[in-house]
Amino acid sequence: MEVVRTVAQVRACSRAARERGGTVGLVPTMGYLHEGHYSLIRAARERCDLVVVSLFVNPTQFAEGEDLDSYPADLERDRAGCAAEGCDVLWIPDRDELYPNGFGTWIEV
């Protein structure tokens, strides 16, 4: 299992699979994986040539007053689980990778 950190890296992995005629399955998560996540990884493994799992605790998914800092995290446990379930690429971006300086596009319903 390859671990990547940047958008460019995950795009390169996906592009390479598609250039070989393969399909790519993405399982986006906020980490602290459980059986529901693992079932999605297994389903992607059955249907796709390349399985990518993202681990990103998205700060925009927390409302004011909710404690982002107390969201559970166990990276080594998640990494081991992804490997055991057949993940090919584990994408672990940091906040600045997805929300760089100057980021300003938001949609509010």
C-alpha cells in the first residue's frame, strides 16, 4: 500500500491506473475507521482496479461549538486496517493541502 500526502500524488496514482485502462474507487473518510468503512473498501476492491482511501478530518464539517480537537484519531490503526482490506493508495493530506492560503470558495445552503 502506497501512502501519499498531496493532491498531485493521488492524481498521479489515479491517472496511471486509468491510463492502463483501470478504474479507480475512492473511499473518503475522516479516519478512525470502523466496519462500515471497511465494507466500503471491500466493495471498492471488488469493483475497481485501484482503491484509494482518504483520511482527512475536515474542519469544515464541524459546526461552531463542536470540538474538532476531540475527534478520535488513530493513524496507525487506520493504516493497518486499510492495508488488511486491500487499499492500494492511502491518501493522508494535511489541512493546508486541501485549504491552501487564499482558499475562498464556499457554498452555503
